[in-house]
Amino acid sequence: MKKQFLVLVHIMTTLAMFSQNEIAFKDLVSQSQQHYVAEKNYNIALQYSFYQSHTSEEIYESYSGKIVNQNQDFLFTMNTIEILASKGNLVKVSHDEKVILVSNYNGDNQSPTNLSIYESYFNTIHVFKKNGGYSCELSDPVMKQIPYHKIRIEFNDQYQITKQTIYFVSEVRYQNKLGQEQRSVPRLEIDFKEKSNKTVAINIEDYVHLKGEKMVLSNRLKDYQLIDNRIKN
């Protein structure tokens, strides 16, 4: 009976701790969103660093990116990928593949500043104070289809995101310094660098524009493939 009681106490304590961490994480996400929403115009420089494994210290590949927010429009870049939301349209561009995908924009910000998408993805959440700010670790994904098994998000004392670390699930192929093919499960670190309130123009016509009811490519990207997935009223 005593053993059963101790097990029950352990279960209840674990549930209480999870509930407290979940509430703390949701509060941090809410505070962070309020911070970015309050600033209608901003741009943030990003630095992406890929590591070959979850524990390796040497950067295998790195590149820069940015987040630009202008009122209700946003632009998010990552190496040769661009995601743009403007005038009710969501435009995703892969410059490597020379493909542009256009769909309806429902107001969901798909940039790294939007953390609400993670709230229901993980079974385990830990929140703790770090360097005057906060660090959140989310693990044990709800669904197997999620491509990462753990994410760490760090905030400063102003609820600004300073870093995200993504631990992937699947192995990827790469070549070592000797040109030999190897496999490993990588991690990605995204450092949020300097933030500026300088206005940066977001112009969807640089990518696509309407010609009557038809969506067409801009002259700059006329050699790309356009996939129009908009749902027309």
C-alpha cells in the first residue's frame, strides 16, 4: 500500500510540474508575441549553423537570413529560401529549385518569431531561468511525423528570442573532409542577431503579381516555375 501511495505521489508531482512548465511556456510565448506584435516595423538578422550531430561542436555549414516585419506583412529568409506574406498571399520561394509556391495567407506568421506552433507538438516541457532570461526545452513529440525530437528556445529579459536549437530525428548524408560519405543526425542553431527598426520595403510584385485573375511571375523571376495553390472565392 505504501509503495502504491509513493507511486501515486510521484505521478501527481510529475503532472503538477508539467502543468507548471506548460503554463510558464505559454506565458513566455504570449509575452514574446506581444513584444513582436507591438513593434509593427522591424528586421532581425539571423545566423544559421548546422552541426553534424546533436553533440558536435564544429559547424558543418552556416549561412545568414533575416526576418522583416512591416505592419501585417512579413518576409523570412533562410539561405536560398524566402517566405513572403503580403496582400492576402503567402509566397514561398526556393531559389535552388527555381520554384515559387503561392497560397492564401490566413494571417499565421510562419517566421521563427511565431512560437505558438510548438505548444501542442511536445509532451514534455521544461522552463528555467538562464543568464537573466529564460530557456525552454521541448521534447517527446506528440506525433512521429514531426522531424525533430527536441527544441530549445532562449529568451532575454525583454522576451525577445535570442536563440533556437533544433534537434532533428532523421539521419542525413554528408561528406567529411576526406570526401567520404557519412550519415548522422544533425542539429540546427538559429542565432537572433541585431534587431533594427529601420523600415525595409516588402513588395510582393518583386516575386509575383496579378494579371486579371491569373497570378504571374515578375520579370526578375520569369524563368521560375509557378505553382498557384490559392483557393479562389
